[in-house]
Amino acid sequence: MADRAAKDDLFDALASVAKALGNGHRAEIIDVLTQGERSVDDLAGEIAQSVANTSHHLRSLARAGVVTTRRDGTRVFYRLASDRVRDLWAAMRDVASAHVAEIDHLTRAYLGSPNGVEEVSRDELARRLRTGDVIVLDVRPAVEYDAGHVRGARSVPIAELRRHLRELPRDTEIVAYCRGPYCIYANDAVKQLRKRGYDARRLEDGYPEWQRAGLPVTTGH
């Protein structure tokens, strides 16, 4: 008969991944890393934590085997250990959205009212990119665009949108996307564009979901 203690150790080890992700800051780090590798300093800025606290969270994620590192001189860059980690994060997020009652309320509190922000599906956007009758804006930071983006999208980080407005034609619909369904950049972009008279919508989710669906992507600027 199998040893009870050995079985307990096994399931504790299996649960170590969930334990590592059982923190909001670490979950946010994983969300950022689904866009591509980032340095410790960059991640600290993204999650509004000190470099020391961010490093502590990253060590926890590394011990659980969900992130790996590479060194470039004195800088250390973190990335997801595999696409399965990306898929795990997507599954956790979807389960929470479906079964945690307060998610809708919290989403509205963060993203604001959906009024004036219409969505376009991945399939519709893919079709319209093939016909060339839409302009797609990637409003994530440029480093994330370089790591991977929707093929045919332009890089216009949300902080730079206003100074790029004159480059955008008013007779073509614009679709903005960012990191995923809980990323505020695309909502902000659509609201800014519509306020100035542009026909604009946001992608229903973001780049990681587009990539997971096997739709055309590319890297570089």
C-alpha cells in the first residue's frame, strides 16, 4: 500500500504552483510576462512595488518553476517557463471570471463603465485585417509590441496616442488592443479616439488570446 506521507508530499508539490500564484502581485507579474520577458526594474514599475519586493515575488515564482531568467550584463530578465504557464494563467482567470461573484464588480471598478467602448471579436478583426479595411493599434508599451504583436498592427503606446492622432485617417475604423480583457489601455484609447470623432472599438481581449488562438502574429518593430 502506498505511503500516506509520500502521497501528501506529492500533492503538496503539485499545489506549490497554485500557492506561488496565490498572491495578487505575483498574478499580475504573470499577466505582464504573458506579453514577453521583462527586467526586474520594469516589473517593479508595472506592479507598483519596490525592486526588493518584486524580486521576492519573482523568487517565489522561480521556485515553483513557472518563470525562468536570463542575464544580460548586470540586468536580469524574467520570462514564463513555457506556454503552459500562459495557458494556466488564462484558465485561472477564466475560472475566476465564471465563478467568483465579485469579479464583474471589481472589473467595472477598475476599467470604468463600458459605455462608449464597443468590442470586436478576434474572428471579425482577423477577417477585416485580411481585407485591409481596418487600422489596428497596439497600445501596450513598445517593448511588449516588439516581443510579439498582431500582424499588421501599429505600435502606438497609450501614453503617445495623442501625438499620433494626426496620422490616423478618419474614414477607417480603428481597433485598439492591449494585454487582455482586464487591461485598461485599450479602453482609454477607444474613449480618447471617440471623443475626437474617430470610429473606434477595442478587441474583445488582447494579444495573448490572439496568439493562443493561432491567429497571425509577428515580432520586431
